[in-house]
Amino acid sequence: MLTGNNQIQVQSLSPSLEFEASKIPTKINVIGSPVTALPFEVQINMILEWAMSKVSKVVCVANTHMLVEAYWHPDFSSVLKNADIVTPDGMPLVWMLKVMGAGAQNRVAGMDILLSLCRLAPLRDIHLFFLGSEMQILEKMRKKLERVFPNVKIAGMEPLPFRPLTFTENEAIFKKIHDSGAGIVLVALGCPKQEYWMNQNKDKIQAVMIGLGGTFPVFAESHKRAPYWIRHLGGEWFYRLIQEPLRLFRRYSTTIPIFIWLAFKQLLNLALVKVRLPSST
């Protein structure tokens, strides 16, 4: 995590946790969308194994906003259902998974994914491609990566316009990624644009694509990340709102109440089902 003096602490992985490439991720339905219920360490190992094999995979880093978007839009819901991993980024998702049986579930947040991959990917000779955001942000990221993770292998950094890409532009991106030898493509186009893009281009890009949304500017220190205690209590959304009130107020005011209501209904229905089940004799 990022600390006040800009030092970085990376979540360590337990060497005893092994992942077999054939293993199917465990998923639990949260307000209609599948969320991967596996510990942080296992999900990271899964990504690294896929990256070493250069297989085309999609990883969506989900929070309440993303799940409500999927609830509202069936086409976006299909994107999440087609994803190979949907990580529980927001603490409300972690709490839901715990209540529904994944008691050991921890948070699998975008920044922690980025930091862990930057530390562990070089150990397996995996190259990272950074796609999206702005050139200024990418340049700040490059300098910080070279300072904090000197062994990280940067396959490329490519900003993208906010408008939809043309067929020719998309093909050029595919070629750059393929020629770079990247095993992991970190995509920062914002939700839901990045998820749509990854879904549409799966099997065209032989690498693990991970949607990291606003992680790039936070890593580049253009925005601040909430302290650990705020993140642990589920208050990171409020910390972000203070930094970007004009951009985030409408999103949070519409999605957070909806998520709370849908989550309450789901948990209530689960409780009623348990009550109605006849006890075994």
C-alpha cells in the first residue's frame, strides 16, 4: 500500500499457495454478478500462471459501482459473466462474500494487484504493458516504477483517446502488444469502457488483460490513496469523493444506495430460504 512518505508496501504471497492452470475460479453471485471468491494470493498466482502461458484472459476489478452498472445494463452484466476473474475490490463486496460463505475472503484491490504484479512478474520473466490513461500519467508511472521496482519489465506504455477506437487503431494496438511480448496488459480506460474493450478483444490479445480504472493516476501520485484504516473500514469511496466531488458525486449518490438495497434484499432472501428449509432428521 502507499504510505504517507510515498514508500510502498506490497502484499506478500504465501509460497505454500499453489495454483493449477486447470483450476476453475470459485464465484459467488453478488446482486446478480459473479464475484471470484478466492484469497488475494490465489488470484495473483492465477494471473501469473496465465501470463506465463500467454493465454487470453479478462480480469475485472469490481466495486459497488461496477456491480450496479451490471444490474442496470444486461449487456454489461454479460461482460462480467464472461470474465475469467471478477475481483472483490470494494470492501462491501468482501463483506458480502464473507456472509455468503467465503469467510477467509480478503480484498483484491486494483492498487494491490498492480504492486504485487510489479514485484512478482519479473521473477517469472513476465512483461507488463500499460494501456490507457494519458501520456503525462504514464511518464510519471514509468519514473516511479524504475525507482521502486527497478526489475520490472515494461513491455510498453500506450495512452488511448477517450473516444472509441477505429478498427485500424485497434489493430495497431494489438500489434504493439503482440510484438512487445507482454504477458499482462494493464488497462486504464475507466468503468465500464475498459471492461467492454477487454471483453470485445479477448482472444485477439494473447495476454491477461486487467482493468485497473483509476489506479494509474493514484500510483503516479496525481491522486492520493486513502490510508489503510479508511480502506479497511470501507470508506475509500468517501476519501475519493473528497478529492473529486464533481466527477464522483452523481456516481456515488446513485449507485451506493442501490447497492445497499439490492444487497439487503439478497441477504434477506438467503436468510428466508434457510429458515424455510426443513431440518434434517
